[in-house]
Amino acid sequence: MQNTRSRLEKRLAQLLTTTPPLAARPAPGQPRIDVVHLSLADQDRLDMCLRE
Amino acid sequence: MNNTLTIRSHDELIAYVPHLLGFQRIESSMVCLAIGGGPTARLDLPDSPEAMRLFLDQMSDVYLRRHPTRGVALIAFGEDGRACIEALAALGETLVDSDRGPDVGPMLWVNGEEWFDVLDGTSGTVDPATRVRMAAEFALMGRAMPVATREDLAAAMQGDPTAVAEHLPAAEARVLDMDAAALRAEVGWLGTRLDQFRSDREYLSDVDAARVLAVIHDSGARNVAEMRMTRENAPVYSEFWHDLVRRAPDEVRDTPAAMLALSSYLEGNGAQAWVALDQISEPRPPLADLVATALEQAIDPREWERALQPQAAGSLMQQAALRDRTAPERRTHDQDAHNTHGVDGPESSTPGR
């Protein structure tokens, strides 16, 4: 496969350059964080439940 | 879609977590749920002082720096009560002590079906009927059921490539013989085929699967596929790319796996995105490195969606140019590694490998 970026991949690379780096970057073999981003509807439901 | 999900108790909250993560057996892990916006995060429990420091830094990055939120619920899963409670206490203290820190609670240790609330001292058992009800409510919402373990996510990406492999040489030879106009037409066919899948959800024939695999390494073809993805339709495209990852011969499996990582990330499913990236051999395609960086940095996929819009992209590029003049050291490893070209470069790379 070629290492040529698509237009969208170039835009995404630009986005990453505008994002401040985080403090912790795990080395290979160290635990990686699984992050789940909820939809707005799911987040609303979770908020209502945990507030009660 | 029928939105009927309700969570009223600790055991309902615990039964809810596997549906968020996509797998049921959660062991030696901390799960953090944001209240009032922000991601849910899962991370292995630390097993040494050094691992504890990294653990606290990684969680702080998400909940204090990247996605400050009003409150968080912490749930430590594992048999080792001391390790679970130490991790809960250390993380809770770190978050609460920060000026920008969220409220913390509940804080639960879960061992199998038993739970213990560290803050109020109550305890209980997750009722099997609660898990059944939760699964039924997610099924009513049209969601996929979680697999048993995280490893099962990887196993589900392994299939039989034999049938597609029979058609691949001819499909690749066909693409290699294409001139620019023919390649544009082929990329147009790919877009049409993706649109068709979105409406009928019928998987590709072996011939069409080989045809997609023969052209998808082309940057113009990938762009057509990537531009169709939104956060809303990403689950459908995850089905499409997941099927191709299962059926692709090894030599053409990396790009569909990278596409699956992207769609999984866009739908918010970080675990599946990591597992898709793990399918890819080195050197990884540029898209895979971009998704890995977004996952590591816990970037909200909504920010990626905004980057796809032309005006937003222009604004981002202006910001990037300004940043380049003022803080060149902030270039990412990814950009350094791949020597990014200008955005206005040719849309399609020459076919062939």
C-alpha cells in the first residue's frame, strides 16, 4: 500500500497539529486507554441516571 | 430507534458498562464515566508505583485536561480488592484535588457479580435479571450486543479469505492497467457501492470485495470512502469494513483495517478501533497512524467531523499555520514521520504498490 495521504487524511493531520499534546503517552507495550464517546442522547440518559 | 434505556441503581450502572465498551468480561480495569459530557474511559489497573503514575497521568489527561467535566463515576473491576481500592482512592484524590477537577461518585469496586460502594460502604449483587433487561433495552435501540472478551473483538476480525483471494489477482491487474479516467470511474463506482451498502446493508460479492480491495490503497479512493463517514453513519460503515477485514487476504488487509479503525473511532468505540489497528502490519498506512494518535490523545470524534467541513478545515489550517510560526516544536510525531504534503496535492495516487 502506498504511503500517500488522501485529502481528508491531510486535513486530519492538520487537526492533530492544532491539538496540544497530552502529558502521558504510553510506550509500546504499556496499557492503552479505551475511550468511548457517547452520542448526545446517550450522554443525556447517563447524566439523568447518575444525578438521581 | 426506541430510546428506553434507564439506569436507576448501582447494579444497573454496572450492567450498563459492557454495552458501552463492547465486551462483557472486564477484569483488572478502571472504568470512568463522565457526567455532564465527556468520554467513558477504560484503563488497566496499575500493578506497580511506576504504572500508578502513568495510570493517573493518563486519566488526568482525559478528565482534567482534554475533557473537563462536572462529575465522574469510578468503577474498578477485579478480584484484587486492595489493588482496586488503592486505584479508586488515588484516582479519586487526583481528580478532586485539582482546581478544575470534577465531583467524584459513586466509587465502586466490582468483583464478579458483587459490588461495594467505597464512599458510603453499601454493597450488593448485580441481579442477572438486570443484565438481561439491560441487554434487551440495548437490543431495542438496535445496538450490537457486546462480545464476551476484548480478545473476542480481535477474533471476530478473522475470517476466511479464500474466496476473495481467487478474484484478487484479476482485480489488481485491472486497476494497474487503468489510466486516470478509468481510475476516476472506478473511484466513482466505489462511492456508489458504499452508498448502496448504507441503504441495503448487503455485503459485497467476492468479485466486488476483490475490486474494492484492489483500489482502496489509492488515496483518491480512500478519500471517497472517508468523506462518506459521519459519526451518525459510522456504525454502518464499520459493518462494511469489518466484513472486508474478515475476507481480505493478508497482503491487502491493512487498508480495510485502517478504515475500520476510523469508522470505529468515529462511532466512539475506542476499544474496537484499537483492535482494528492491532490487525495492521508494519509499516502502518498513514491513516492508521492518524487514528492511533487521535485515540491516544482522546480527541472527540466530533472534532474530526468538524475538520471535514471546508470552512472548518480552512480555519484549522490557519490555526496550524499560526502555530507553525510560534511553536514549531508542537508538530506531532505523525507529521514528522510522514512528511505531510500540502492539502491541494493530487487527489489520487498512481495505482500500484
